[in-house]
Amino acid sequence: MFKLNNKIKLVIWDLDETFWKGTFSEEGIIYNQNHHNLIIELTDRGIVNSICSKNNYENIKKILVEKEIWDYFVFSAIDWQPKGLMVKQIIERMGLRAINVLFIDDNLLNLNEVSHMNKDINVCEPEYIVNLLKSKYLQGKNDKNHTRLEQYKNLEKKVEDFELSAGSNIEFLKESNIVVCLKTNCIDELDRLHELVERTNQLNFTKKRVSKEYLEKQFNNPDIDSGYISVQDKYGDYGITGFYMIIDNKLEHFLFSCRTLNMYIESWLYQKIGKPKLTIIGEVTSSLNEDVDVSFIKELCDINYKSIDTNNRPKSNLDSKILFIGGCDLDQVIFYLNSSSIETEFNYVNNMNVSVHKDHTILLKQFSEFDDKFINVIKNIAVLDSNDINIKLNTVNWDVLIFSPLNDYSRGLYKHKKTGFILPFDAFNIDWTDENNWNNMPKHLISLPKDFLVYLKEEFIFLGAITPQEFQSNLLWLIDRFSKRHFIFLNGSEYEIDNVAKWEKNMSTRHKEMNKILYKLSNDKNNVELIDINNIITSQEQHTDNIRHYHKSIYKDIAEKIIELLNVSTDYEIKKNSNLNISIKHFSKRVKSKLKKLFK
């Protein structure tokens, strides 16, 4: 029996009398090294492998581990259940279609049962295995790094965790730390995006197949809006998994890889790009929910979407309870710290697809010394929620605060006329109480309700940027309020970045102003340390989309510096009752500061 009609993404192997000669549970087996090598070759082509076998799971795993081939299989079903059902479950758990799966078995009854339960699946008997690599349907593409295998390994772990959890899918996703990156430099990813257009079906809402030349022409047309999305969560990196193109406010292409199935990525993106007109063609596995709350998905645009080597994480045995406050880009630092005693207070995207920032020192102070008259004001602010008042600075136990105050120097300030509540919002050099600015909304504010802008205009006064004096005063308030705790501040890059949006221009000058204050505080305060980004970054190219975002290697360096400082601070805590030690530490900081100025 032989049926092979479509491109194969997954091969599911029977074992007895198929992968090897003999029956494992009876007379023993003769291992087939050629099939072993075939598995590796398929993996090199980006075609993944699984097992469906009536056997004892632990016994099979043991021998395949000994043969060093076990890690090449994903979602293996080794049980005494009917094979039609087991194959169906493998395909569903992997988010694939039967039409892209090949099942190999020596038993005709099993082949017919699997074909009956999985319409359009490809099947063959062992005698055809020798010719599989020559088939045009199993050519795959070069994947010597085994990226697809790694992605499905991550998915396997994710599915296992979900099946063991007691919560709903949404609750599980909230714990998965989903991070997306939306970019518009489509011409740079032409090959991958054309591949998505050609190959995606289950989550392809428009199903328009076009040539690479056509896409290239459209990407070079400045009047056409297009972009792609990359996805990552705590289970791994899914790479570039989605693509859209808008022509005349209508979605010409809107499609996603099956690797993001049930993650609500399509709903997030649809809301993000302003819900343009969409005509859905044919069946789509996931319904597009325009109003679902996708605030559990974070947007971050400086991730290096390549496989992350967890072996390269800096090591630390510290037991300090650490609180991070800053932009969500610091999630990358946390990945490298590999600690379970970390709490975070990062910006997030709310159910209106607007980024909520709570990391401004003015908000930290207002929410710590909260005036009840502010509550009605906050209820009318689209970029804040009443729950945001309960900041972790005051509600969790922490020993060390790692704080990136870059938000202070990028946000504009708005003062409520009646209560005096100050709202940090968007760019410091754009006055959103001025109606003239409403007709030129940037993409990150496209979903902002107009009612909020009207409220802002009527109820608030635009103050502009924070002053250096107020910035320093707020930091001193923070340090004094928690005087028995340890602080590590991150300052800002002083590189001038080319080709940035108008609200990002001259930010290096503002960072220099801010950095002077941070240098002074780290010199004057014994419980304050500073990670000087300008000692880590060596070129403009190490930034990504703006001056506040860096390439992945920089975040790893920051993590290493944090570990170094935490180890030093641990020694300091042990000796902190010694006035001599404090004096030496204070003197050392001053010497370092003098030397730094001298060399400058």
C-alpha cells in the first residue's frame, strides 16, 4: 500500500517490522542503521519524525536513547491503543494537517485504520522506505541546525504542560509569557514570507498564492502596508510565523503558521493593525475574535529570533528576591538570569491594544502615596487601569530593585486640571491635547479610542518632559523610602541613532542629561549601583529599532553584570554593620568616578 501525494512535514513511524526487524516484546529485534540515518537526514531537511507503536513506552525509550536517536522524535505515541486514534492525536497536538503527514507501517489493517481516521493522510509500507529520500514530496528544505525539530520539541513541552494544568487555555497562555515582534521590513524576509504565502493553509484567512516577484514588487510600493510577526514564549522561539498585507484598507494577505495555533496571535495582530476589511476564503482552523482580551501577549521589537542556547546563561546561586521595573525588553535579561526569585513590573498591552507603562517614577510615587481622588480620573484613562494602582513595588517582598528609568525621559507628562494627577503618556515632544496631532496617529496608537483624546484635551494640561530636578527628586524619594534595600539602576545609551521616528530624535542628548543624575546617585548612595550601558554597547549597530532597545547579546552582558553586582552586594550585606566597610565602599566609588572623568 502506497499513497504519497503532498509535501510532507511529519513522518510517523511504526517500529516492529518497520523501523527495525522483529518484534520488540517477543523474539527481540535487529536494529536498522539505515533507517536510523534516514531519520537524521529527514531532520536535516526540516521534516520531523514521530512514533506510533503498540509497545511499552519506557522500554522503547530506553533502547532509542541508547541508540542516540530518541531526541529526533516528537509527540511519540507508544501505547496499546488503536493506531488510528493515536495518529489522529499526534497530528492534532502538533497542529498539522493529515495531508502533510506520512504514516509508515507493515500492517495493512493499521494502514487502513489510520487512513479511515485521518482523511487524506499519506501512507506506505516498509518496502517503500528505501526510495523516500528521492521523492519530490520529501525534499523539505535545508535545516542542518534542526530548527524545526527544536520548535516542535518546545511545542511538545508546551502541550504536555497544558494537559497537566487545570486551567483554561487563556489562563495557560497568560502563564506562557508570549512575546511578539511586529516588523515592516518585509523585503528583507522575502523568501520566508513567500514560503508562508505558499505553504500555510490552516491559518491562512485569504489563501491567495502569489509569486515571489509579485511580493517583491508590492513590498517596494510605499503605498502598500505590509508586515510580519515573530513569536516567542517561555517554551521557545517560533520564528517568523505571520504575515499581512493591506491594500486600500483591505487585507490582501493575512496568514499564520500552524505553530501559533490557539495562541490568539491572529486576533492580536488584527486588533493591532486596526481591524481592516477582511474577506475570509475557505475554512480557517481558528476563528478571528476581534474583541478578545489579548493583553497577555506582549509586544517587543528587539528580540533576536534565533534559537536561544540555554547553556550560555550566566550562572548565579544568589537567593536575593529581585524586582525588575522597566520596559518589557528586560524580559531578555531575565531569561539569562535563570532565577526563580524574580518579580517583574513591565509595560504590557491592554485589551485596546495600547501599551500600558507603569515604570515612570511619577507613577511609582503617585501609586505609593495614593490619593483617593485620583481613582475616578484613572477610570477614564485608556492607558491605565484601576488595577495598575497595586504596583509590585509596594505589594511584593523584594531585596533588590533593578530599575530602568528610560521611560522617564521618553514620556510626555499631562496634569489633570482638578486633581493634579500626572499622567505619563507617549512621546515627550508630542502634545496630544492638540487636535492638530490627532490626524497623524502613529501605528502604536492607532487603536486608541478618540474619546480618550477628547478627555485628555478637556481635562488635562500638557507639561512636556520631566525636568532633571524632578527626576532626581523622584529617585531620591524611592531610595529613601526603601533605604534598607539594594538598588541597581540601568542608564541610557548615548549613541545617536540614525533613521528614527521624529519623537526619537535627539534622545541621546536626553539620556546624557539623565545619566549625569544616575552617576551622581550611584556615587553618593551606598545602597545604589549603576550598570552603565555605555560601557557595554560599543556601536550604534548594537541597537535595534530605537535607542532604548538592544541586540540580544547586550542583554546577556547586562545579565552578567547584574550577577556580578548581586554577588558583590551579598558580600556587602554580610559586612554592612562595619562602618569601615561602608567607608571603603564609598571611597572606592568616588575614586572610580574621578578616574572615569580623568580618562574622559
